Amino acid sequence: KRPAGAPDKSLARKVTKVGVVGAGLMAGQLALLFARRLDVPVVMTDLDQGRLDKGVDYVHGEVDKLLKKGRVNQDKANHLKALVTGSLSKDAFSDADFVIEAVFEKMEIKQQVFAEVEAVVSPEAILATNTSSLSITEMASKLKHPERVVGFHFFNPVAVLPLLEIVRGDRTDDASLATAFATAKKLKKTSVLCKDAPAFVVNRLLTLFMGEVLAAVGEGTEPEAADRAVAPLGLPMSPLMLLQLVGPAVGLHVAETLHEAFPERFAVSPQLEAVVKAGKTEIFAPDLTIDPEVKELLKGG
Ligand code: 3HC
């Protein structure tokens, strides 16, 4: 069944090579997924060799895990490793027909990245963004061919979570959107078409859950209790665990974007700001108790 709002699939173009801008954790997860499900070469780029090597090593490590679990055989593992390569130059994208960026969540940086990619790819190559909350229309606005830009928003962990928010910008054309939906299907993701509005759909809900748990903690409920109180809702993960999974800085960025867009509906938690300012990336200690310093910050201490 065609997903609601998806254009006719006959408009979709073929994807024969994928580019991933960035070699961080999200980018690595994307590179592996595209290589595994599309069976095409995937090239990653980043700013320096160290980051690039780390990204490619991550992918190879994940392939080894798949091998150990028996999900792929040795030949397939070797093949997947060979498909994913790294390059410091975006020229490596010149024959890519689908490029996805997963770089720092800042509009100017993403616009710059897309401009650099556009300079080397064909006019029809799709430029996709994994942004969690920024405007697709604005990201495309400085390009010669803004009609090829689509939002392609995955959820962590990418290999496991089935959902993909596909976002149409004001100028995205049907062929690009059809290519995005066809690609999502090959990736075995359940895609939903979202309007280009701040944080789309899912992150609005997650931000509300997190925000209210943090607010309860600020009012004096113990963090563990506030976090656990949400368990009857049947979420696969508690809000504070989720905050650790996506990273406090990403969580804060989404909350700030939503607060800016809808100040009456979304607040920015001062405790979350304090956690990020203190440079904390983990909420929980390895024994799954809340890190004592983080606990003080969450309580507003
Ligand atoms: N990378 C790859 N695979 C992972 C993984 C990771 N980081 N974490 C877990 N997995 C795999 C495990 O290997 C396991 O695979 P297997 O069945 O092949 O062995 C499978 O997931 C299940 O893992 P576990 O048995 O260890 O643990 P759980 O059953 O508790 O599941 C979970 C873990 C899948 C992470 C689950 O807790 C979950 O779905 N959590 C909710 C995550 C969520 O809501 N994410 C959305 C975040 S918002 C976002 O990303 C948007 C962004 O813009 C902010």
C-alpha cells in the first residue's frame, strides 16, 4: 500500500551509489544500513582522517557483530566492509545519486555542506538530510536545484527502529520524493510523510515526555521516580534513558528549536541546559543508576 502522500512510485529514480556526509555515530549507522539493504557502494566523508577512520571502523565493527550473530556469512561480511569506504574529499560523491548528511545540527553548516555536495553531483542526485528539527525548505533555499532536497529522519538505533520520517520541503519535486519513498522501502523502513514543520512529529512527542519528566524533577520528584512513572505508557525506553541514547546536546537542541517555534507549547528545561553546559554526555552510570553529578544538575542543584 502506498504511504499516505507518497507520489507514484514509477517516478522514482535508481540509486546506485550513496554518499554520507559525516562519520559520527549516526552517519556510521546510516552507512551500514544503506550498504546492507541497497547493496551499493557507500562513501563517507568527514573533515579529518581521524574521524573518518573512526566512522569506517565503527561500520566494520558492526558488520563483525552481525557476523558473530549469524545474521550475515563471512562472504557477505567481507562484501559489506568493502562497500563502505571513507574519503576526505566530497569529489568522491561525483557519481553518487543519493547523498545524506548527518553533520552538526546547525542550519548554516548544513547549507554549506549541501552547497559543496551540489557542486560535484549530478543535478538529479538526491540530497537528503537526517536533521531532527531544522527546516528542509530553508536548508534547500540556497541551492541551484532545491527540488532534490528531502528530509530523511531516522531514529536511534537506526538498525532496529523501523520508523522513518520523510519530509517534503516547499520545493521538493515528486520524482525526488518518490525516490525517497522507494529508497525507504528498500531500507525496510516504515516511512511517513511529514510536513516541513519544526521537529516534524515524533520528536515533538519525545520532547514533551522528556520536558515533563525534567519539570517534575525540578519540582522535587526524585529523578528515578519521575523517569519510572512513565513506564505504564509502554514506551520501549524511559525518557531519561532516551535522553542518554540521543545525547543531552541533541535533546536540548530539539527542545530549543521547538521552544522558538511554539513558545507556549514547549519550554527549554533549565536542568537539561545545565547538564549540557557541564559537558555531561551520559545520564546513567554503567550500573544504570543516575550519575551523582547529573542527579544534582537535574534537581537544579
Ligand atoms: N545499535 C545497533 N543495534 C542495537 C543498538 C545500537 N545502538 N542497541 C540495541 N541494538 C540491537 C541489539 O543488538 C538487539 O539486536 P538483536 O535482537 O539482533 O540481538 C536489539 O537491538 C534489541 O536490543 P536489546 O535486546 O539489547 O535491548 P532492548 O530489547 O531493550 O532494545 C532498544 C533496545 C531497541 C534500544 C529499545 O530500548 C528501544 O527501542 N528504545 C527506544 C529507542 C527510541 O525511542 N529511539 C528514538 C530516539 S529519538 C531519535 O533518534 C530522533 C533524533 O532526532 C533525536
